[in-house]
Amino acid sequence: MKKINKFIISFGSIIISFIVISLLLSTIYYFDLISTNTYQIFKISLVVLSLIFSGILIGTKSNSRGMRNGIILGLLFICFSIIIGLSTKSISLHFMIYHLILLICTGLGGTIGIQTKKKS
């Protein structure tokens, strides 16, 4: 139960950060404070940074195998994203490559998290 709990907390941090930062970013874009290209770059950066941060979060809560836990978290996010993609019929090769990059980011975040964990 303890393992499942850390994945739920990390996945929840991804969703909450997406919602909060997306609302702020959309509001800024709505009032024409940033251009369309800048908005697109910020959207992609938001996803990558959120997944790296949640990978670090799960890595610091792990005793070992931070990359494996990060990849599992990334797979959970990708499954969630594919379900949404299937409902909107927006799955393509670009979609899959993008999610492979996100999977690598969560694995990297898990590795960083396990390395930065304080030794007891």
C-alpha cells in the first residue's frame, strides 16, 4: 500500500501542477501578453518540467531503483494521456514520440531524485 500511495501522490502532483500552471498560462495568453509561439514553448516546457519534478519527488521517496519508479510513473501518465487521446482521436506518430520523450524525462527525474536523496 505504501508503494501505491507514493505513486498516487506523485501522479496527483502532475495533475495539479498541470491544472494550475495551464490556467495561469492560458490566462496570460488570452490577454495577449505572450505570442502564440511563446505559448506553445511554455506548454511543452510545462509538461516536461512537471514530469521531471514528479520523477524527482518519487525518486526521493524510493529506497532504490529511482529510474524504474520514474518510468512506472511515466507509464501511468502515458496511459492516462492515451485514454484522453483515444477519446479525441488525436493519436499519431508525433504523439507517440512526444510521449517517449516524456517517459525518458520521468525516468531521468527518478534517477535525479534517488541521487539527491539524503543518506541516513
